[in-house]
Amino acid sequence: MEPITWLIHKYVMHGFLWVLHKDHHDHSHEGKFEKNDYFFFIFSIPAILLFYYGSLKDFNYLFFIGLGITLYGIAYFFVHDIFIHQRIKVFRDTQSPYFLAIRRAHKQHHKHIQKEEGECFGFLFVPIKYFKIYFKN
């Protein structure tokens, strides 16, 4: 899922659907929800369809692709929304080099408030330079 996520983030969210993702970068939204939150629904549609068609006959591979998308979405919610953006105030004081590297890379991504010139479009795998900061021997 990570390469697909990278492509979708760079070319869809920072491309033709920037209108939904923009408020996530410039914080122009009011309240707890952003237009960016619509992606939860947009990305759930293929998973639901895959669950449905994959369960019609002996739970074929389509079902398990839908399951993979769903599990990745759950991971995204916990890591991105809860851990990185602190929508629920937990896991603030982690000392995990892995999670600190992910948080740092995401901050680099948000340094750019326009859709162009972005970096770090990945989610669970980020450039090695961010890991080197925290994995010191």
C-alpha cells in the first residue's frame, strides 16, 4: 500500500483534489473537521466494493485487497490523525526513533503550504535521512 499511498498523495491529493487537501496544509478550516477528512469516505468506497465482490464467491483475492486497504486506513488514522496531528491527545512523549522519524518527515511535508514543491509523500516509510536523526549508535 505504501507506493500506492505515495502516488495518490502526490498526484491526487496534491493534484486535482487539492481543493479537499489544501485546508490540511494551510489550516484554513474551522472546527474539528477538515475538507481533507472526506478522503476517509473517498478511499473507503473501493474497499467496500472489494469486500462485497470478493465475498460473493469463496472470499477471493478481491476481499483480501479490500481488507488490506481497510487495515492501512486504520493504521493511517492512528498514526496520522492521532499520533502526528494529535487529534486525540495521546502518545505525545514517545521516545521511539521510528515514530519520531515519521513525525519529523511529516512536519517537513507540512512545511510546504502550497501543492507544489512538496516532499515526504509517504506515510509509514519515509526517507532514511529522518531515521538517521533518531537511530544513533
